[in-house]
Amino acid sequence: MADRDRDAQGRPRNSRPRDGLGRPLPRGQEGVPVTPDDLELPGPETLEMAQELLDRGRPFHAHEVLEARWKNCPEAERDLWHGLAQLAVGVTHQMRGNTTGAIRLIGRGAMYLRPYATAAAPARVEEVDVAGILSWADATVTALEDGHWIDTVVTLRQKASS
């Protein structure tokens, strides 16, 4: 078996370059920049960076940003960030042409987010538009199940009030 790439702590890491949808490229090819493994951002900055990546058609990289927050956030917010990361992976699968994976992951992401849409939410992250995201997720899953391609970008943040 070939030696795996490892970080300084000995954890497996894949240092191969990646394409815009996160697929590994052959060594020596030029890929797109990836999210650093040690990224730690506060919630608002995480949302801003992830939204920018989603808007640019880079949902895999948005997932990496959201996953970094998920791994470093307060316990009460963990499922929220996990759900957002799952949604981004679902969009990645959709863009790769894997409708079944997209339906499963967008549905799973919505499942993690639903408790945050209630009055008894485990935590509030005011910037996250949970209701809007759930509406998008439900409509997207329904459309994909009906065989329709969805070409919309999920909006993660609350719209600024006037």
C-alpha cells in the first residue's frame, strides 16, 4: 500500500491538488486553493466566507469553511454548523451530477438545522437564516426528486433589515 500524506501530528491528509468541486487531481497538476486545515473563524466571518464561495460556485470549499467552524464552535451550535456543512456537500454532489447524493445530503443537512428553527432552539446564531435555508432545502430536495435540476444558490445569512 502506498504511503499516505500525513500532517505534523501524523494524521492522514491528502495533499493532492483539487479541482473546483473538490475532486483530487493527479499530482503535479495545478488545482484551486484549498481551505487551511487549521482555519478558525467566528460565526459571522465563517458565514461570509462560505457564502462567497457558494456564490462563486465552489460549494466543496464552502463546506470546508463550514466544517472548520463546526469543529471549533460552542457545543450548542455544533449541529447547526454540521447541518450547513452537509448542505454545502449536497450542493457539491448536485454540481457533480450525483442527484442521489445531493438529495441525501441536503436532506441530512436540513435535519440537523430543524431544531434551530424552533423557539426551543439549542442556540441562536442570529446571522444564520435557518427558516430561509430550510425552505430552500425542502424545495431543492423536492425538485431533485422530481428530476429537475436546481440552479439556485442557498443564502445562509439573514438579509439586513432596513
